[in-house]
Amino acid sequence: MRGRRAVFGFCVAAALLAGARAHAERETFPSRVAYPPLLQKLKTSGGAIARIVRVRRASDLDALESGHRYKFTLEVHGQLSIAPEPADAPRNEYVHPILAGGEPVLTAGGIRVERSGEKITGIILDQNSQSYCPSYASLQAAADALVRAGVAARLIRREDHPPKCAAR
């Protein structure tokens, strides 16, 4: 019995190490914008960090109106954060660096949830963030985070919308 436990423990440790390596090898994108002035603008506009949607399960997406594009970031520790207001809302100061606390991200851009009644029928991700200039390939990390939260992979689609700052 001891031998099996040791082998099991070794397998678990190896899997954790492999996951940590994969996480560490992912490209990150630093913010190109200073965070403190953005935070001040958010506070002046009446916004609050506490309103940011922190996705832990699929039901957290219920806060988003169907068909509207929202800004999102995926922080390096895996937290998917979404602005509480649609990207085109007037006086919306929930910009990408605000969502990530000014820290580097694995990806950033827009997310649109499509629904039929209460049921999610699709999620569209794009990488359009001029603050972070992420790659199209980086969107896979956001798709993976949504799957971990309980969204079916078949419902997630990525669209290539490179920000103006991205190399073409």
C-alpha cells in the first residue's frame, strides 16, 4: 500500500509541476498606461473596484447583458475579471488596467455573451485592448478560464480584432 501512495503522490506532484511550468511559460502583457491616474478617474466617475465581475463560475456571467461587449482581463494568477458596464456605456472608466489592478495580464480584450432566455448560447472573445496589446493566440487562456468556470468549450468563439498598437 505504501508503494502505491508514493507513486500516487509522485504523479500528483509531477502534474502540479507540469501545470506550474505551463503557467510560467505563458506570455504576459504589461500595461502600457499608468494605473494611479486611471484609478482616480474611476473614483471621480463614481465607479468602484468592488463592482468588477470576478468570474469563478459560469453563473457569474449572469451580470452581463446579452449582446453587449464588455472589457475583460485575465490576470497572471488566472482571475478572469470583467467590467460591470458595457464597453460603450457613457462615462465608463472600467478600462483594462483597472480590471487587472495595473498588473500584467495573460490576455485582455472584449467579451460578449449571447443568450436565449437564461441560457448561454455563445461567448465571443476578442483581443482588442490598446492598454495591453495582447495577441490573438493569448485569447486561448481566457477561453480556458471560462471552461474552468463551467462554460462549455463549444460555446466559446475567438475573433481576431487586433488593437491598433499590435504588431501586424
